[in-house]
Amino acid sequence: MSFTTSLIQYPITHPRKVICCLLLLTVLSTILFFTLAQQSTTTLLTKGPPWTKLLPSEQPLAAQEILTVGILPSSNKAGVFAPTALSFIIALDQTLQPFATVTSSSPQIIANDYLAPGNIDFVAPGGLGAIELTPFLDATLDTPQLTEATAERALQSPLLSNTFVSQDGKAMALRLPCLISGQTQKIQQKLQNLTVNKDPQHPQLLFSGLSFARENFFREIQKNSIPLTCISLALIVAISLLMVFPSGYSCVVILPVACSTSVILALQTLVQLPADIFSFIPPLTAACTSLLFSIWLIAFLNSALPEKAEPTTFIGKEMKSLLPLLWLISLASGVTCLCLCFSSLSTVRFLGFFAALAVLFAFCATVMAVPATLIILSPSWRSEGKSNNKTSSLLAILSKHTTQSPLPRKLAYICANHWPYVVTPHTIFLALGMTGIMLTTIDAPPVQWYAKTHWVQKAAQKNSQRFAGIDQLHLVCSATVDKRSLNEVQQWLTGRLKNAFDDAPSFYTTLEKDIEQTTAHLDSALELSNRLTSLWRQKMNALQLEHDIQINRWSIALDILAHLDNEQQVFLRPAVLAYLADLQKFLEQMPQVGKTISIVDIVQTMHQALFEGAPGYKRIPTTIGSVNQTLAAFKEKRPTHYLSRFITADATQTTLTLYLKSSSPSAIEKISQAAASYFKTLPPPLPLDYYWTGPAYGFKTWNEKAVSSLFLWAAVGLTAGCLIFSFIRHSPVYGLSIFTCTSYMLIFTYGTIGLLGMKLGAFTMATVIILLPVAFTLTSMMLYSLSRTIKEHGCWHENIEKPFSASSFPLMWSLAAVTFGCAPAIFSAYCLLQTAAFITISFMLMAGITFFTLLPPLCSLLQTTLFKEELLAFQEKREQGAGEQEDKSNETQATLSPPTEEAAKPDLNEAFTPPKNPGV
């Protein structure tokens, strides 16, 4: 027995076993999903978002995602720096400190240089040539103070103004660089616990940031997807009850949909949702595919199933013709999804693989569940005569008007006979769709995954209004310099020192010995310079003032050593720093940018402090040595790694940080284009290379790559799927018809997004993976219905009502079921789901228009090639029937016609001859 025969016979001969196995598989998969979903989501989030892999590895600090916690006053009159809020702020600061340290039980979650009241200092003059750092908040004091004067002082700092303290001085923002992904909820819970059962006058906490929005989305969806799924199933059953009578058939679709969806969810949970944001697509693909398969199977089997007849033989016979078609659709859809596995993005590859699995499970669940359920289904459930109550009578009336409506076949008749008038509006629709696609913008950052009324959106808006921005964008500039080897540096340095100290050979000998001893233990020229600078400065400081000649010699040696550093330290040159300062002013004029921070701000602040805080010295020093002195003073008070966000140790690369009012990809694109224009129009004093980085830019890059990759490989998959239809059907026109209808519906659907000004993102583009199997199913089933009618009745010009009467009902049922199944997502709290539902519903509406208006004239024009086999089969059947009819006619004529003369003579003679007398 072949596998196909077993697949057909087993659910018919063992229906109860099949139903029990499918129910058990559904229950076990659901339990597995609920048990491991939270753990799987946590594991997924700790791996980090997929776009961080696109960031340059040279900038790990710039790649950190910032969690912004806005501390806003409960009323506009009182600020967070009021004395009543002091204890709350101290508690916040103490709660954050463990996250910035490594313990035996937990790793370090946030970077040491996070912005919080107890972790920042004010730069204050400490006398000429010296500085002091005073803490913003010192909680160790007996009477810690945090007043509005403190806020005003913070507003004067370029590093704190409008980033840590709001412009009005009444709000504060904690900036927490996350070292480990997936931990924002943990920080949120710890901080929010401080507000539980507290005074309502305490400030409110608002959490925002790219990483926080993404992680919170997955955790909320994990909880809210269950009621949305239940509502969708309820609506599918409800619309089926209104369209299908007997009502028992409307419940048959639940089992295959639930089974295929739960299995895919369980499989993704076991592998910890590797497709990230695309993890929602395969379950939806399984649900839609199994739903459509079930509807068309029920429609075909119910249309000819006698009420009182034994259904086993009939279902087995019908499944022999339907199963190859379902397998062909599944094969083409699966190959279409598998084409995504050639993408360069791992998330898209996982999407293609699991979507193909979803189609496979949808096929298996449907061909097993539907025949078995129909066998078990009580005859009274599928009896149209059972209308013993008002509800049944009402459902029967509604379903009768739905299934027997003359509108579809009349519309098909008009379109088939007046195709020039039909092609014109469809050409206009196609042009509008292509125009909309060209107008579509790729956008939708994680904060826009939520509806505008969602608290995450509101928190992001409030934080953006109060402060310079939430997310950060980093412009990394670097200069290419000729790096010398350690030996070359040693030779250059000894040569310059020998020329400088010809009159002091003993001093030169001391210097030469220091160089040789230091070089013996080092590998890099930069480290040599640092070691010698420290050593010679110590020797110079150890001299008494009366040794002025020796002090002068050491100063000359240090100047020569500084000249060696200056050749390499490009971003300590005053001219380069001035160029960066002008670039900052230019970028801050853009509406998308709230503020910029760079090494220039640190140099200017420290230079002012070194000159006793005089306002006129808040500028860039005139020499590299002076710039180096400002940074050296900063390093003496703060750890060296605090500067690593702004400049590298060799000063050949610097980072300009932009606080964004809007972190959308379109805003980032405008900023990058403006910066490129600035570099081109006003060239820097020496050639500089630059690139953009940061989580916001990484998301933009990934989003664009994901959309383009999905578009490319979905198009390749659509072509491959249609080629499979052509190859199996031995008809290029058949595959071309499916390609034409599917492409047309997709172009108009996605073009509508651009025409309406909606944003296209990776998730909304991935919805095409759901729509392709849907399009294949609907188009193939429509063509199958037409082919069956043509095979039975011949050319359908004269019998146009019959094919569309047979196929209009399951098509309308499919359109209504998918549309109402997606409806709950329209009213969800997530724009991501709302847009995906809008795309699906628009596609289903366009499918109805296409199949009832465009498909009839298309089939009319291509009938002889599209249904060549069916027409030949009908012709053979007709000729065979005509031959049988001729034989029957001859037999009848021979029976009824009078005998010929020759044949009648013997009879007549016999009739009139007198009988012989045997006795004579």
C-alpha cells in the first residue's frame, strides 16, 4: 500500500484514533509552549537583538543600548529636586549600585559610567592648573542636600544639561548603558518596587529606550497573544455558523488549525524562538493554511455528500482527487518559504525554515483531521432538514442566502463577456499599487511597535519632550596615520635627543639608558611614549627649584617626546577639535537631534576649570600639549575608561554622540545624509574617515536589509512555486496564471501601505510569507473548481453559472474566515499586529475582487490552454457518449421499423398457407 493510499484510508478507517492523536498532540504542544515560553523568551532576549551583529566590533561601548529612566515630578509646580523627593532619589541610587558591580550571584549589568545622582560629579576649579570633582549627590553625608541650585549647576555642564537634568530643571533622567541584553525588565522591577505603597507625591518613573521597547514587547505578547487567539477562533466559528448550514461543519476547522499552530509554537519554543521578531509569522502561516485547506475540503466533500448515504466510500473517492492538489499547493508553498533560507540574515533563514514546516504541518493536520471528523460527525449535524428550533431555522436561512447568492456568478458572467471594461480598472489598480510601493518608506522602530495609547509610547513621548532624546546615534571619526614600529620610534627619538643635547652628553646618556631599559619590556610605540613621559616627569618633579638647568633639560626632552605623540594623536590637534565643534553645532540645528556630546565638550570644560573657572577659557586650547593637559587632569580624577566613549587611547579615533528626538530609520537617514553633505562641502583640515554606529543605527541597517532580503527571496520563492505548478501540471500557462494573480494582489496590497502613508517594517514585510500560501491555496482551488466543471460540462461560456456557483461559496467562506480571524489584531495594543492584520485583510478583499472580476476573463481568454486536459477529457467523454447513444438508437430503430419485402415473404406465406392434414 502506497503512502498516499495510507494517508487517505487511515483517517477514514480509524477516525477516532486519528482525532484522539491530534487532540493529544495539540494538548501536549500547548502545555509545552506554556511551560517553556517564558524561559524561551528570556533566553532569546539575553542573546541580544539581531541588529547588534551588524555593528562594528571595534566600538563595544558605543554599541551598548541605553535604558533611559525618566524621573518626572508628580506635578508641574514641584520638581524632583524638592526636599520631599530626596529620600526617594537616594533609594533609587542605592538600588542601581548593585547592577554596576560584579557579585558571586550575578554579573555586572550596567556600565560603571552610568548617569545617576550618586555616580556623577561636578568639575570645579581647584586653583590655577588644578581641578576638583564634587559629587552631585553624596548620600554618605549626615544631611545630604539636593536642591534647585544643584539642578542649575548641572544645567551649566555640557555633559549633564538636557541629558541628565531637563531644561526646566524639574526632571531627571537616568542613563543606564546595558552590558547584558534582556535585563531591562529586572532593572524596571527593582526600581518600580520603590514606588509601591509610597507617597503619591513621589516622582513617577518612565522607562524608555530601544532595547526596553523590544524586550517589553516580547514579554507582553507572550501574555496577550492567548486571548487574541481565542477571540480569533471564536470569530472564525461565528462567521462559519452564519455561512455554513448544517452548523456542524463549521466546527471541523478548529482541530487542524489548533493542532498545526500549537505544534509550530512548541517547536519554536524548544529552539528558543531563533527567528526573533519573525517568530510570530510561522504559527500564523500554519493557522491560515490549515484553515483554508479545511474550508475547501469541507466545501468539496459536503457539496456532493448524500445525506443518508455512507460517507466512507464517498470521502475516500473524493480525497483521491483532492489530496494530490493539496500536496501540490503545500509543496509549492513550502519551496517558496525555503527560498528564504538563502538570505544572508539568520533571522530570515529561520523564518523560511519554520514557515515551510508550518505549511507541512498544516497539510498533515488537515488531511488527517477533516475526513476523520466528517466520518465521526453525527448525520443529524450535517442534515439540512433538521431545523427544530428558531436558531437552526435562522442559521439555515442565513446560510442559504449566503451560499446561493446569484451575485458572484452574475458578476463573473458580466466580467467574462465584457473583459475590456474589466481590464481597464485592474490596470489602474496595478498602477496605483506600483506607485504606492515606490512611495513606501521603511521605518517602524521598536517604540512604534506599540499603539499610540500604549504606556510605552506615552513614556517615550514624555521623556523626549523633557530631555534631549532617548536613543543615541554615534558618529565615529578616524584618521589614517603612518604608524611607526618600536625600533623606528626608538631611532627617531634618540636622534632628536642627541641633536638637542650635544652640549650635555652625560644627560643624553641618561636619556638613552632610560629608552633602552623601557624598550626592552614593551611591544608598542604608544606604550613607550607613555612610560617615558611618566618616568621623565617624575624625575623632573623630584628636582629642587635651584636646579633650573636640569629642569629645563627635562622640559625639552618631554617636549620632544610630546612631539612624537602629537604626530599620532590626530584628535588632540586644536584644528581638528575646532572642526568637530563646528560639526556639532551644525547637527544640533537639525530637528531630529536634541543634543551632541564629544571630546570637545570635555576639553573645553576641563580647560575652563584649570583656569579657575574663568568664562573666557571655556574653549579649545591652542596647542596639543594644552589639550593633553586637560585630558590628563580629567584622568587623574576619573578612571581612564570613562574617556573611551569619546576617544581612543592613541587619539586616532573619536566618537560624536547624538541624542535623538526621533530614532526612526527615516530620521537617522536624514542625519547621515546631512553629515555626509557637511563633510563634502566643508572638508576637515586633514582626511578623516567616518561611519555610523549605535543600536539605533544598527536597527535601521538591519530593518532595511531584512525588508530587501524578504522582498528578494519572496519574489524568488513565488517564481519557484509557480514553476512547480507549471511542471506538475505540464502547463506553463497554469503557473503563469497563479503568478499573475498572486503578484497582482501582493502589489496592490503593499502599495496601499505607501498610498496611505503607513510605514513598512521587517515584520509587516514578512507577512508576505503568510499571504503566499493563502494566494496559492485560493487560486489553485478556484482553478480546480473550474477544471472540474469544464471536465463535466465542457466549455464554460455557456455554463458560466455552474463553475462559479460551485466555487463562490468556499471562496467567500475563506475570505470571511481569514478576515474575521485577523480582526482582533486590529484592536490590539500593538501597531505591529495592527499593520499585519490590515495587510492580510486588504489582501483578502483584493483576492475576492480578483477572483470574481479578473479571473473569469483570464480563464475565458486562456481556456483552451489553461484547461486543455479537461477539454480533451470532456471531448472524449462526449464522443464516447455520442457513440453509445448511436448504438442505442440503432437498436431502437431495428426494433421499431417494418420488415423488408424479402424478409416478410416467408412470414406471409406461412400465414396464409393452410395447415397440412397429417391424416391425409
